[in-house]
Amino acid sequence: MSRPADPSRPVVGVDGCRGRWLVVRRRPGVGATAELVDDLGPLVEAVRIGRIAALAIDMPIGILDHHPRASDVAARRLLGRRRSSVFPAPVRSVLGAADYDEARTRSRATAGVAPSRQAFNLVPAIAHLDSLVEPGDQDLVVEAHPELAFARLAAGDAGAAAPLDEPKRTGAGRRRRRHLLVRHDPTLAALLDASPLPVVDLLDAAVLTVTAARVATGTERRLGDERDRFGRRAEIVW
């Protein structure tokens, strides 16, 4: 059931960026700011005490002992031509690995498959988030995916998902994503046009504020119904 938005509290989108976190805070219709941070702990705590309405992050939450996660499979299916943007989450045994070779050995022993190099490179960030998020946080602190968020924006309120034709590595792809964001909230133009932060990461974090706003108003959609051994939901919200 949808809930009225609270304009006094920001929504937050987070994307990994150069070994740090790119954080966009937005008050819908009012404006947005962006910064790089090293620790997400203060943001998660701000959600818990009600200073932030909701937080959406492009990083796995709910790390399972088997592969693949149902949420990753569902996200790839929805994204069609953009499905390669969803990196399958590694299995939990990988989180303590010292290097890629050890991660491959652990993953094969646990799940019968080795993680991709891209997935392994995310392990420090995944472990950081894994140490912060508790099952009770997940109503408002959610795993999300930028391409799903853009696909929902492109489809409009009546549609399910319209994956974008243009990859974000191209100028046309970046312009298309900027257009969708500014159409949704014109106040984002000032941030997107003036920030010195990497444009692709900025676009991704900005669109995740749209997902966070959907969470805050109860209009989000959730993929996956699995839980990890600690009770965290392995789901992707969009």
C-alpha cells in the first residue's frame, strides 16, 4: 500500500565508486547533493533513527551459500538486453578469501562455480555492507539496481520495465539516462550538470534515489524471496 511522501526527509542512492561510495541525497522536488564516503555506517544508522526516509544501494545484500540467487536471475530476465549489467552475487564462503585464487577454490567447493573477477572485486564492499545491514533494516535499506530503476522510469507508471537500448558507456546512453532523471525530478539537473564526480556513477546513484523514494512511499517492487543464514533477504528492489 502506498504511503504519502515526507518532504522533510531525504532519500538516498548509493553506488560504488573507485573503492569508495558515491552517495546522492535528494529531497524530491527540492534538490540533491552528492559526495564520496568511505563508511556507510552513519547512513544506515540515519535510516534507523528516521533522519533518512530510505536508502537504495547497488550492492548485494543477503549473501547465500548457493548460486545463483533467485533475485539475480529475475533481474537479468527483466533487463533483457541489459542483463549483463547484473553481476551474480558471490556465495558467502568467498567473503573471507585472501585473494581471487582462494575465492575460486572456496566458491567451487561450496557452490560448484567460481565467481567472476568482477564479482570478486566487489567482495570488500559486499563484506562492509554485510557487517552493517540487519534483517530489520531491509524494509528501508535495500539492494537495488540502476538499470532496473532506469527501465521502470522508461516504462512509465503503467509499465513493468523498458530496458534502455543505449548502454551507459556511450554518450547517447548517458544523455538518455539524464533525460529520464530530469523528467522525473527537474531539480536533479543542477546536480547532474555541475558535479565533478564520475558521470556514470553519479547517474546510477541518482536513479537509486528514485528507487529509495518508491520504498519510502510503498510503491517499490521486490524480486526474490530467499534469505541468507542470518535472515537477511536476498532481494533486488526496483
